[in-house]
Amino acid sequence: MHLIRRLPEADRSIIQWFENQGVKFHMKTKVEKIVISEDDPELASGVIVNEETLPADLVIMGMGVNPATDFLEGSGIELEKDGGVRVDEYLRVRTGPDTEDVYAIGGAVEQLSYSQA
């Protein structure tokens, strides 16, 4: 089981592979509580989501971060609501003046857009 809020297009094939292996994804879901194992209080045995207990062999939680793009304010590069930078399939910044040679990666990337060949 993996809980995720936002899914960039680049990750869809990875998600599909994991689903084919039996991993279940719960999109736009908030974990209300981690369920402690009765056999070993040092281990988790699941999570509670929407008042439903979801059993799990392993619980991994990650916290999202806001992109550190404050320095781009006033540059002409348009930022998304969460501060992410929109890029094309080559990770080039898609908006703003003189951005042909400007690239963004990692947490700064808002969305990848792939064109059909």
C-alpha cells in the first residue's frame, strides 16, 4: 500500500508496474492513524484511512515539501499555486522570457508533459 497525493505524469508507468506487482495505491488520501502491531508494539500493522483500517506489511510515510522557488519571483517564470515550475518533456521551463535554455528538476517540477511521437 502506498498513499500519494500528487502524481506527476512521469511516475504513471512506475505506478503501473507496482500495481501489477500487487501494490495498492490510495490517491488523495490522508492517514488518520498508524495501527500498532499487537505482537510487537515497535511495528506498524496498518493505517486508518477514512475510518477504514488498511492492513500493511510495511508502512512508509513521506512528507511532501513545497518547491524552493521563491527566488524566481519577478523573473517572469510563471509558478503554479504550490510554487512548482511547469516543464516540457525535456525538463525545459515552459513559461517565461528566454527560457529555451532553462531547465528544472526534482521537487521544483510541477508537471511533465509528454508529446506523442
